[in-house]
Amino acid sequence: MAGRTPRAVAAQTAITAGIASLVATALATQAASGEIQPLMSLGSGALVGVICFLLVYRQLGLYIQDRVRIIYKTIRRLKGSTSHVHLDMGQDIIEQVNHDVMTWADSQIEEITTLREADTFRKEFIGNLAHELKTPIFNIQGFILTLLEGGLNDPEINRKFLLKAAKNVDRMAGLLEDLDVITKMESGTLDIELVPFDLLEIIRETMESLEPKARRSEIDLRLKKGVDASQIMVKGDSSKIVQVLTNLIVNSINYGSEEGHTEIRCYDADDAILVEVADNGIGINESHLARVFERFYRVDKSRSRHAGGSGLGLAIVKHILESHGQTISVRSTEGEGSTFSFTLEKA
């Protein structure tokens, strides 16, 4: 099989054609001498033609199958498939093979692209994580060294530096907790319990808990109801929706303008409730909008570090809402403010 070449196929075809030609000549000679009737000679010639066609067809078919099978064997091996190849010899074999090879090549290119994107994402993630951990670790290290070098005996320094070290430890703990949450969400191991609850009650409780932070930042928190009801019943995991609201409101406070406001709105959207968290803060440039829900992505790195946070808040919000079968979007104008919108299914 491995030794079959176009030259060998040509030789075999020539031999077949030669034999057929000799047989046809012999039959024609006998017909001319009267030994075979002309009608019988015509039938014999047709029979020889058919036999010749079948022999040549078989030779070409075997050759093409042998050659093409190697190509498909390579493709199947790389794809991890052991399925057999069926070629229709009545069709354009070259075109069929070309189509299959191009389809396989496209899938390989797509897979390679996905792997490269995953590798790039992994490198960026590790780099971002190292950067996020580096700042509090170096701060803690500096505070401890200062205390060890004599600051521990100074009442005005020791408590102040210990409180700063504790604050940085809390920041690291928050980062690791957020990482644990988002990892569980992405792996599908975080439990989400979808039950009816009053959305307005959850919003009010979240606003009350964040009122002191908003007041320190001179941000006015307010609720604007677009739904004419004393309560709004939706279906979801109330504790996770509290986390969504908390992250969005804290985000609006951190990037709000002095004496600005953050407004939570609710609207009836057929079988869902549309919730918006809007502010009149610094806003987001349009070039950043597509990436704000990525892990560790910061629009303004210097401002973000001053505002605090793990850089995972919006990524967690996105995953929580996706686990509810919902989506979140953002619209923003730089210098005018941002509005984050998401939906929840009505109960």
C-alpha cells in the first residue's frame, strides 16, 4: 500500500487498458472473419469496456483511498477521534478532502487562539494578583520594621502603626475572600438559592448600612421607585443580591463627586424588574466600558488604589447575576456619571 505512486497506478491502468485492447482486437478480428456475429461482437465490446472501466475505477479508487486515508488519519489522531472515513467516489474527492481539511484547520486555529487568550489572561491575572498583594504586604513590612526599630516603645507610634498594619491585613483578607468567591462562581460550586424576596426591603437595608460611608464621602444616597408598589417581589438569592447592590453602591461612592448623589431606581420590565444604580461622579471613558467587569481591571489605577477595593467587585457582580440567568450593563459619560443596570425575574 505504502509503495503505490501515481507512476504505479498509471502502469497498472496501462496494463489493464492493453489487455482490454487485445481482447477487443481479437473479438473484432473474429467478427470480421465471420466467426462471431456483429451483434455479439458489439455486446462483447461493451462488456470489455465495462470491465475496463471497473478495473481502472478500482485502481484509482484504491490509490486515492490510500493517499487520503493518511490525511484523515492524521486529522483524526490530532482530534482524538477514531471514526472511519467514508469517501464518495462519485463526488469530487479533492474538493471533499479540501473542505474537511479546511474545516479542521479552522477548528485548530480557533483552539490555538483560545489557548493563547487563556494564557494571556492567566499571565495578566497572576501579574495583577501579585500587584494587588504587593502593596499591603510591603506596607505591613514597613510598619513592623518601624516598630522593631524602636517605634514599639513610643506610645504615639506603636498603636498608630499597628492600626495601619491591621487595615492592610483586612485589605488582603478581603482580596482573598473575593478571590475565593469568584473562583467558586466560575467553577459552579457556589450555591445559589432562588427564592422570592422583597427587593425594596433589600435595597433599603443595603442603603442604610452604607449611609455612614456615603456621608463621609459627602454622597447623597436616594431611592427612586419607578414601580408603584409598596414592595417588589423578585426571585433570586437575597444575600447575593445584597452583595451586588453593595458592590455597585460602594463603587459609585468611591468614584462619586463631592456633594454628589447615588440613586437606585426600579422599573417594571414585563416579566422582570430593571434595577439601576446611577451616580453623577467622574464617569468612565467609553474606551474602558467593555472591560470594566474584568477581574482586577481598573479604569484609573491611581484613583482606584486611593479608593481601595480588591478590583474584583464588578467581576463578582457580573458572575452573581449570570448565575441568576440575568445580565448587567453599564452606560457612562466621562465627567458626568455612570449607570449600572441589571434585571431580576419577578416572583
